[in-house]
Amino acid sequence: MIIRIVKMYLKSGENKSFATFMKPFQQKIRNFDGCIHHDIFPDKENDDIFYSYTIWKSESKVKKYRNSDLIKHISEAVMPKCTKEPIAWTVDEVFEK
């Protein structure tokens, strides 16, 4: 399994519009081929930071998603709400369940 974490820095005041925009895409991401789990979390200390946490079956599934029309559409809408480029980490699971 592959875990993908993306930290997004939103412009001040964009957190509610970001959450509203993302809500209908949650299930689309979860239904994407190879996605095991997807959630978005707000930062505990900064209302303008959100984290996307996604678990994938394989790195090839992550790559397919990253090149999909779905993520392109989401990125085009979200990037203008950000103060800088998101930071992303792709990591392996250490302890398999």
C-alpha cells in the first residue's frame, strides 16, 4: 500500500469555500480505481492549512490518479485558493495490517 499526504496552504478566508468545493469530490476520489481510503483534515493550529490523506493499492494507481482528469479539475479549482504550492509526501506503510 502507498500513502499519499498533501499539505495545502489556503488563502485566509478560503477554508469554508475549499471544504464546500471538495465535499462532492470526496466520493469520486474514494471510488477512483486503486483508492482504498481518502479524507481531508484541517490543521489543528491553523485554519488555513488542510491535509489530504489517501491510501492507494499501488504506486501505479497513484500515478494514474495524478494524471487523471479528476485531479486536474480539482487542482485547477483549488490552486487559486492557495498561497503556495502544496507539499506532497508519498510513503510506504511500515507495518502491514
